[in-house]
Amino acid sequence: KDEAASALVDELNRVSAENKKLTEMLTVMCENYNALQNHLA
Amino acid sequence: MEYTSLVNTSLDLNSNPRNFLSLVPKKEVPNNFIELGLRMSPVKDEAASALVDELNRVSAENKKLTEMLTVMCENYNALQNHLADYMAKNPAPSDSTNNSSRKRKLESPTNQVMINNERGNSESSSSDEDSCKKPRQEQHIKAKISRVCVRTEASDTGLLVKDGYQWRKYGQKVTRDNPSPRAYFKCSHAPSCPVKKKVQRSVEDQSILVATYEGEHNHPSQSKHEQASSGLNRTVTSTTLGSASLSSSGPTITLDLTTPPKPPTNPSDETKVGGDRRVDTPEFQQFLVDQMASSLTKDPSFKAALAAAISGRMVQQNQSQK
């Protein structure tokens, strides 16, 4: 059970890090999109 | 449409794996409960349940983020394609340093996003929005490029092409591909006239001057007399220039005044007779009409302008002959 809990924590850790990275990417993507849109306007 | 207003990026993400312990009452579960081996069974169950719940929540959030990112990438690519289409229709030079910095600014984060996107939900093409910062007027100028080739006399070493307008020379430079210098002129009739002219001798034949006009005059030419002699006060021979090697980004109309339809009956006339007398000959009139007709077919606006000029000139000649 200790191993299962540890694996659970590891998985949560990994998904959270991925989540954070995805958020950063989405933020950058939004900035790029807006910049391109302003550029076209 | 502002996508930042539609896409909520503040998802209150929990990147710290220890934070999930805040969901569990501190009295029941110490922070080091994992190290303790979860000895208390009720607390252990609650902690495990909280862990699983938290994992499910973060996973769902992760999935949602990925979908949003996919949509965002698709929108971005669509917009980029839209920009590429626009640029293809309105070409402009891309030698500005501002453009390259702009390109870096826009391209770098995108590539970073695409490289980091482990799920591979989107693809990105390279950004090609360079040269977009040029003013629209300048783009319009670049779209109207015409080229005139005229033969000069052997003794003439200048870079002067008489075309009925007054020009102010503002620069000259030597290019790699051509030993002859290239002179830059700007129409000096009005400050608002955007037309520029580049004159350089042909690489193939140094006696041929190639004048490249950029833009359209927003005023009439200086006088009818000068108009009549526009580009015609040069000796015309049967030498074919072929395609000029000057590069341009927009559609180019080439008026080759060096190629008459028939060889001259008396070649010695070319060196003896001045340009103005030769203009009056029927051979040259025919040649001029043919050359203009070939050029007219390439550009509708140029066609209209030149057709009006030709018709007016022919009417004038007919009246003077009668």
C-alpha cells in the first residue's frame, strides 16, 4: 500500500507538472495569436 | 476576437505535489504521513481517496487544457495561413531589420510551444509574416512596377532616361551582378508623388539602359512636348535584350524599346540620325504600337492609361497631317 500511495503521489506530481506546462504553453499561444491578429488588423 | 478573454488560463493549477495534503485535516494526517507508512488505516483511506480525487481532477483539467491548446493552435495556424494568403496577394520587400525582429518575436514562442507539446496535437508552419510592417502605400507602389529598356548611343555614358517627367537623383550604388552603377531617382514634380525610378545599364548589353519604375504618378507629365519624347529620344536598334535581370517582387511590365519589329533599312541612319527624327518614321510608329500593345495586355490599369495616351497621340498626328 505504501508503494501504491507513492505511485499515486508520483503520478499526481507528473500530471500537475504537465498541467502547469500546458497552461504556460496556452498562455504563450494566446499571446501569439493576439499579436498576429493585431498585426493583421 | 480576443482569445485571452475566451480562454481562461488561470486554472489555479496545483503543481506542488504536497499541496494536495491540505485537503486532508491536519489533525488526522501529518505532513509526513507517507513516510510514516500510513499507519492509521482510516486516515490512510481518506488520504488515498483524496489523492485519487485530486489526481482525477488534475487529469481532467489536463485534458481540457490539451483540447484548448489544440483549438488554439488550429486557430493560430488558420490565421497564419490567412496572413500568408494576404502576403501572397500583396507582396512587399523583406529586407527590413524591424521585420526580422518582429518575426523572431512572433516565431520563437510558437516554436517553443510546438516543441514542448508532447502530445503532438498540433503542427506549426514557420511564420511568414515578414514584411508586413511596410505601409500599405508602399506595398501598393511595389505592386506597380514597370520596366523600360532603351538603347543609348555609344558615346552616352550617363544614366538618363527621358520619359516626360522630372526626376531628382538621390542615390547611386554598385551592385554585385552588374559592373555598371545603378542610379536611383525620385519624381520631383510633387512631394506627394511616390514614384521612384532605378536606372542601370544592362548586363548583356552595356548600351541598353534599363529603367525600372515603381509606383504610379499622381500628376500629369510635365508637358506634351516632353510626353511626345518620352522614352523615344533614344536610338533604337534591332538588338533584343531578352528578359532583364533586375529582380522585383511585384508584377512587372516590361516595355522593351530596343526591339523593333523590322530591321532598319539603312543601319547607318541609326548612328547619324537623332532620336526625334526617327520617331517620325512609320517603322518606329508601328514598332511603338506593337510594343505598347504587348505591354498593355499585362496590366489592366496600365492598359487603360497607355491606351488613352496612344489614342490621344494618334488623333493629334492625324489632325496635324491633315
